[in-house]
Amino acid sequence: MKKNPTVELKLPILKDMELVATHTSDVVAKHMNLSEEKSAEISMALIEACINAFEHSETKEDIYIHYIISDEKLTIKVIDKGVGFDASSIELPNIDQKITDERKRGWGLMLIKELMDKVDYESDNTGTTLTMTKNKETDE
């Protein structure tokens, strides 16, 4: 097997297309012998990342997802060719307000950071690349 095989998806912005990404992550997680818990965390983070790309990138182009498999970790890149965003303009949601708010939105990046071991993003007016990593072994 290739040292760090990569699985690549190209997703059109269609309803429920994030489920294709999570089905793929389930297969990859199984291949890597990741626990059910880690697989579920990856799926939840991936759903948030895809929805963010679909809703906020303002792109009409496809979203790309790369799953980079190694012995130690799974790295997932979610790439869009949208308008980008300024990370400094993102405010952490006010928990008390969100609990009573009818629109329970604005948790995406915070949730992704909570679910994954490492999260980075690069964004400018040509698009955004969100890189999420889940370690095979827990850092405790």
C-alpha cells in the first residue's frame, strides 16, 4: 500500500451531499481501525465543515475533500473556491443566548475544534482550506 494514501471527493453543492463525505470518512476510519467514537467525532466535524463550505463560501463550484491517511493520524482537508472569511471576525457564540435562540447556528468552527485534535484554516478571496486532524492514538 502507498505510504500516505489519499482519498479525494468532489462534491456538488446539493442537499445532503455532506452525507457522502461522512460515509467516506466512516470507510476510511474503519480501514484505519479507529474507534467508533473517533469515527463519530470525525463525521460530526465533517458535517459542520461541509455545511460551512456550502452555506458561507458563496461558491457555485464543487467542494473538494481530501482524506490523507497515515499510520499516526487522519488529516481531512475541506476546500472551497469561495469568497473566504476573516478568522478574526468570527465571534464565539454566547452560550446563554444560543440556548434560547431559535436559530441554533454559529457553533460550527467551535464544534469542529472540540471534536478534532488539530484544526487549521487558510482563507482569502480565492477560497478556504480547512484542515482537520484526528490522531490515531489519544494524546493524554
